[in-house]
Amino acid sequence: MTSNRAGTAIFVGIAIFIASLNSLQARVNGELGYRMGDGFGAALISIIGGLLIIVVSLLLSPVGRAGLSRVPQALKDRRLL
């Protein structure tokens, strides 16, 4: 029972940390929009940056590459819509 509570506490701590990163990202996006003078441009940069991080992470991960290799067949079989 104690190890279960310890595991829960760790996951709660991780969730709080991730939530704080979310707030930081909003602040960075706001500052970028202010300095650029264009909120939509700042949002576009933020989205493209995040997408690039996800794509690079998938390509560097063996599990990610294996999953990506199954996407064309899943689309063809209409299992992924």
C-alpha cells in the first residue's frame, strides 16, 4: 500500500511540473507575440516548433519509426481516420 501511495505522489508531482511548463509556454508565446507585433505569427511559430519536436522525436525513436511505418497501411485499410 505504501509503494502505491509513493507512486501516486510521484505522478502528482510530475503533473504539477507539466502544468507549470504549460504556464511557461503561454508566457513565452505572449512575449513572442508582443515582440513580433503579431500574435498569429507567434502562434504559427509555436505550433511549427512543437510539430518539429514531435516529428524529430518520432524519427529518433525505434518505437516511433515502427508506428509511423504502419500508418500508410492503416490509412489504406481505413483503420485510421
